[in-house]
Amino acid sequence: MVNHEKYMQRCIELAQLGAGQVSPNPMVGAVVVHDGKIIGEGYHQKYGQAHAEVNAIAQVMGKFDDAAELLKQSVIYVSLEPCAHYGKTPPCADLIIRHQIPTVVVGCRDPFDQVDGKGIEKLKAAGIEVITGVLEKECKWLNRRFFTKVQKHRPYIILKWAQTSDGFFAPADHTQLWITGEESRRLVHQWRSEEDAVLVGKNTAAIDNPCLNVRYGDGRSPKRVVIDRKLELDKGLNIFDQSVDTFVFNEVKFDVDGKNKYIALEDFNNFVPQYILYQLYLQDIQSVIIEGGARTLQSFIEAGLWDEARVFTGKINLKNGIKAPQITGIIAGEFPSGKDRLQIIYNEPII
């Protein structure tokens, strides 16, 4: 019996190589198997470039003189339903049909309206055998950011904060205090490279003057988002350095100053998290990591607008100060991070 799960797992591993590079597209991996042997594989490497199926088939074409015949006797595995529409690239379903690959194994359906079953239907109409739902849960989890954006019309939200061992977020006088060690800080910078944007409130921007980049990690820096209701922040702060797109949510003005984009919200007293996330959705931002401050984090928690939380607990005791956000959810695990502890919490059961 064919071990479909083994080949789909390889698709997932390949897809993950595109993390931080393909948004707002999903991460996708593909594997071509002939007579129980992988003869080609590929993944979606960068937004706007070739999809996973294209790269996998191209690898076969480049390796074998009899590639055309091999493909007619092969199975192609793909972690997400092949597209059936013209976007920045031609439909992958058409490519599979053209090469007469007789069997396609799909991890999960694509929820995007222009695909959502249409790729599968097109393949079946061409006489191709389509097997679906192989490692479906794992394939959906891989693209939880993409699924959230398509189905909920908002970005996937990750909350991140550090708290002292006695549950405080910061000193009462709002002075800067490093609660976690270097290992945790490096990990946070790597996380930033995997998300589309990082968000902070006004006080965090003013007190910490963060760059919100990935100077301690690898990959590209995320876009930046700051909430500054009355536009009181000093324009000399690092977040306004024009290095990446920065969205400033306020109640004063709409304006564009280079890469700094000012977006005015009509009502700053109600539904602010909802308004912000919808505006970011309109900007094609698929995921946001929210890094503070405590009041900003708590506002998203109280609105129920979060998907996972990553909470560091350091060794420091403050005895008094600003309390850390209060959150309840599904605890997925707790791990060491240098001398700190990292707890992962999900708002809902894993897809």
C-alpha cells in the first residue's frame, strides 16, 4: 500500500522553507513520485514567483531525458489544492493536466474563493485521479495564517510579551527593563522575520524606542504598526526611520510620508482592535505579532482578537509595577529559552 503520508510530510517540510517569503500567498510544497521514488520536488519560494507544482515538475524535466514519459506514470503530491485561476502565475491545475500526470494527492483544499475546490474539479474533469485529505490537519496548520486571513478577513494574531516571575510586565514608573535574556531576544527577532507585521502601542514606542527589526535573526524585517491616537510620538524615533513600511493608526489624519502611512480611525473609543485589523487586512497583511504594551495586548485579548500567545517568564521579581496581561486559552506547551520559560497558548483548538 502506498504511504501517502510519507510523501505529504515531505511536502510540508518543503513548504516551510518559504516561511516569511510568500505572504500573502500560502506556503506550499510539492513532490513528484515515480514507482515509489521521489523524482522531483519544489516549493513556493517567493511571492509572485513560480508555485510549488511548477518547481517540482521543472526539476523532473531538468533531470531526466524521458521526463515526459515519467510524468505520465507518476503521482504528484501537493500540500494545498492546485490553483485553477490566473493570478501572478498560470493555473497549476492546467500544468498538471498538460503533463498528463495521472494521480494528484492533495493535503487540503484552498479556501480562497477563486480556487476552493475548482482546482480539484478541473483535475477530475480531465480524468485525473484526485486523492484529498492526506495529513489535512497538518496542512491546514501549516497555513493557519493564510486560512485566518481568507476565512476571517483579518490577519493571524500572535501576542508576545515577557513577564517577571511574579507576574509584572514593567516597572510602575514605565522605565525600560529587560526581563528576558539574550536567547529569548534572538528568538523574538527570528519570529519577526516570519510574520508580515509587528505592532506596538504608543508608550512602548516612546519608552523603548524599538527598531522592531530582525538584527539578531535572519530574514526580512516585518512592516511596523504603531497606535498613536493623537500623533504625540517624536518623529525621531526608530520606528519612523523609513526603513520599512510603517502604519500609524491615529484619529487625526490620513497621510503618506515616504514609507510612513498615517491611517485615521473614525472612533477611537470603540472597536479599535477590530478597525485596525480590518485596515491591515485591506493592506494584504496576513499576520501580525503584537509586542506591547500591556494595555494594547489586553485590548486585543478582551476583544477576542488573537490566535496564539507566546509568553516569556524571566527570573526577575519586581514585587510591584504594571501587571502582565491576563489571558486564558489552550496551553500547547512550555519550553526553556535560556534561563527563561516560554509558554505557548492558543485561543482555539488547533485547526
